[in-house]
Amino acid sequence: MVYFLRRFVFFLGTLWAAVTLNFLIPRLQPGDPAEAIVSRLAGQSESVDPAQVQAIRVMLGTPDGNLFDQYVQYLGAVLHGDFGISYTYFPYSVTHMIGQALPWTVILVGVTQIISFIVGTLLGTWAAYRRNSRVDSVITLGSTFLGTLPFFWLALLLVYVFAITLHWFPERGGYGGGSSPGWSWLFISDAFQHSVLPAVALLITGPIGWIIGMRNNMVQSLGEDHTRLAVARGLSRRRVAITYGARIAILPNVTGFAIALGGILGGTVLVETVFNYPGMGRLLLESVSSRDYPLMQAIFLFTTVGVLVANFLADLLYGFLDPRVRKVESA
Amino acid sequence: MSTPAPAVPAPGADTEGVQAAATAVARTTRLPGWFVILWRNRKCRIGLLMLAGFILVAVFAPLIAPYDPRDDAFPTSLGPTGSHWLGTTAQGEDVLSQLVVGARTSLIVGLAAGVLSTLIALVIGLTAGFVGGWVDEVLSFLINLGLVVPALPLMVTLAAYAPVRGLWLIIIVISVTGWAYGARIKRSQIITLRTRDYVTAARFAGDGTARIIAREIVPNMTSLIVVGFMGAALGAIGGEAGLAFLGLGDPLTVSWGTMLNQASLGGAMLTGQWAWLIAPGLALSLLITSFTLINFGIDALSNPHLRED
């Protein structure tokens, strides 16, 4: 019980820290966001009168008053899920824009990461089962080599070869001009075609961490006393490997899955940019280049909170799977 | 960040013999022992040679590059030709010259951000592990927070707010977002070290905390610190390339990331300029490969079971 309580407190603590960090980052910059949009408007039309400036301030909810008041106001807004209006997609709210982009990223990352985890764990198990054999060195050296390739570059090469040269897949976007998002067969098949290359880009490097982690954990657990006992009892080699080696070795990979999520989301920003895929990563970059601060802040907060929730769930799962952590933490 | 897989110790490897041989070689050639151990590892030797190659190119970049990387007086979007081996950019700059000068940027960022984030990790990890108590609780919380916050979105957000985009900004942003992993490893290492007998002995002898850390603890973590530095430098090189590719790098610096950004925006794919597209990415992967190979040797340094003859 102490273990779960500690994890919950840690989760609340990181949640608070992430929300506060999100509040502090924009205040590190000189000048204020409302000024930025005013000067942007001034660039497009001829003149901006003070009343317009005031209106923008009110519209964006740029808070006046001292830092503490601003902080309290900000916490209230976050609790209500109110992230203001996007500068670039006016009059849409930030929440609306994120709602549009979120499913794309969740599906792309979700599907590719589950496949990566399964494939990586299986290959790692195989390498450990046949350790020091040709299979082992092909798998380990192969994944070490693939891991050194920068994967936004791999994504660029995929576009070059399969979209532009061979025309097998569309080169950019999430769906074609002929369809609009909805539950129609046309849209779903179209979206699937558009997602193949981004998914492949994520899948080439995705399983590497799991392969190496699983192999090393399993080689270690195969050397432990309980495995030796199992061998002495005359159990088959396969059974020893799966129920005595792999079952224990897979545990650290469960928490690894959640920790890796932060890095994976970073990779998604790059991949979505290469393919112009309409997910959170591209929205983040768009908001950065158009200086749409409310949108950018909210995306950062959403991403971080998503990772924190995933970590918390992995911690809980780990507590159920491995009784040792519960004992150690409560002792 | 992935650490290379430590090889399984060969059964009955004659580690003492190897060590004796290493010290013997070191004595005759006056090379430091650690270097001999690294050099005797075949993978590591290849990695060291590759890295040395990159360093030479970076140091002598202005001499090696055929043209000024910013000189845009050439015909635009050329494929590989005799006078431009890797072609020219959409602005008419020489790709090969940019590639050569880009080595400099990557190595500077790797070195500077690697040192900076190793220092942050060392200070925080050492303090947390050595002081313990509530200080450890607070610092451990910070470390865990740093581990879970997604680094690239944080880098992008920080870079977006910065008033000036210089190379130093990139280095600082990368260091601030990349220290947590090293700090966690150093903290757990120091917790096992601080209760060792020789530390207790030093304390009874009247040594102060600073002296114990500097004289007793840090020398025993050297390989860990070096591995940490290599990992941080590797992460920094990748981070700079990623940021620059997203168009958030220093617009005045030529780097492999900005080259890929320009190639992607400048239509290298549509004009079929494969050399412009492939060269920067390949250079980046070779540099990363050299680090990974060297790490095999450093693993051997800290774990005698892994040493090769």
C-alpha cells in the first residue's frame, strides 16, 4: 500500500511541477505575448489603434497584476480546461485545435509503439535464447547499427524513395483532398495509406530499445539460481527460457515503456514534420513558427501530462506485477 | 538514449593476463593504461580512429572545404559534378563545403553540451547521493521529473521563446533538458560508494566532505563519468541535428541538421539531388557509430570481464 501511495504522491508532485513549469517558461522571455500579436497584425494591416490592442489583451486573457495573481488565475484556467484562443486559428479555441490533432498522434504512436514493443520483446527473447550464436549477433549488431541512424533522416529517405521516386505512397498529409474526416470507408482507407510511411519510419527504430533491454535482462535472469534449479529439475530448454527467463526479464521493460514515451513523442514531432502529418507534433511546430504561444503552451502541457499519466499507470502495473517493489518500498 | 549491449563475458577469460599484458605494453610505450585497454578492443579502436578522423576534419575544416560554405555564387541545385562533388544547394552553395564545416558544429555542440550536462549531472547526483535525507528527496524528485518530461517538446518550447538564436542557446537548451539520466546513474553509484571502508577510513582520518568526494569518490567513478559524458555528447549531437532540422537551430551556423532542413525545404527530393540529402545524414550516423563503438571499449574499461585480447 505504501508503494502505491508513494507513487501517487510522486504523480501529483510531477503534475504540479509540469503545470508550474508551463507557467514559468513564457515568463522567461522579454516582452509580452499580446505585444507580439499586435506587431504581427500591424505588419498585415496599416495601423493598430489602442482600443484594438486592449481588445486583443482581453480576448487572449493576458492577465494583469503581479506574478502570484497571474499564477492563481492560470491554475484556475487550467483546472477548467480553459487554454484560451489560438492566435493563428482564430476564432478556434486551443482545446479545439488540440482535439483535432490528438487522435492522429495517439493512433500513430499507439499502434507503432505496441508493435515495436511486441516485436522488440520477441526478438530480444530469441537473441537471449540463442545467445552467442549467429542469430544473437545479427540481432544485437543489427539493432545497434540501425539505432545510430538519425530517424528523421530515415523518414526523409523513405519519402524520397517510396513517395517521390516510386509513387507507392502519398508523400505528405494525413488524408487526401478527395475525402474528409469521418467514419467513411474512403476516409479510413485514405488515412491508412497516408500513415504507412510515418509508421514505417517509427517502426524501423522503435523496437531497438526493447530488443537490447530484453536480451540483456534475460541473459542475466537465465544465469540466476532459480533458472539453474529449473534446469536441474530436467525442464525443457524452451520452458526454462520462457517461464524462468523471459517472464522475469520482461518486467523492467514495462516501466521502460512509459519512460520511453517521452522520447518517442519527441521523435513523433520530427516524423510528423517530415510527412506533414496533422498530429500534435506538427501543430507544435506550426504554433512555434507562427508564434502562437497559447497553442504552443497547451500542447507542451498536454504532452507532458500525457507522459506523466502513462508513467503513473506503468508504476501501478509494475507494483501489481512485481511484489518485490512493494516490499522494498514499505520496509 | 540507448546504451550498447554489454557482451556476455567469455567463459574463463584470462582477465588478469590481459591486464598484466596491458600494463606491460603501457610501460614500454609510455601510454596511459586506460588508453591501452581501449586500444586493444577492436571495436573501440575502429571507433577511436573514426572519431579522430572527424576531429581532424573539424579542426582543419577551412583548409579542407573547397569553397566558403556560405558562398552562393554557384549555379543552383546542381547534382554531383567535378567541381562540386556533392552538388550545390537551392541557394547555390557548395554542399561538400557545408558538410565539412558541419562536422565542426556537431563536435562543438557535442563537446560543450556534453561537458555542461555532465557537470550538472555530477553536481546534482553527487549531492543527492552523498548528503542523503531531505536533500536527496528533493533532488531525486528533480531527477525523476527531468527523466519524464519529454525532452524535444521542452527544447522546442524553450528555443521558441528565446530572443536570440545562437549556438550557445542551443547548447544550453540541450544541457538543461539532458542531464537527468546521468544524474540518476551517478546518484545510485555514489550511494554504493559512500559506505565503502576506505571512505569511512578517510572520514575517521578527519577529511572533509569536499576532500572525500574529490579524492576518494570521484576517482572511483571515472569510467561512469566518461560513459555519462559520451552519452550526453551523443544526445546533444542528435538534439542539435533535430532542432536544426525543425528550423529552430542557429540560422548563422552551418550544421548537418540545417543542411537536412535546407535540403528538405529546397526540394532536394524533387530535383533528385540524392547526394545533398544523403551526405549529412550519413555523416551524422557515422559520428554516432564512432561514439557507440568507443562505448564498447569503455564498458570493457569498467568491467574487466569484457576485455578482449
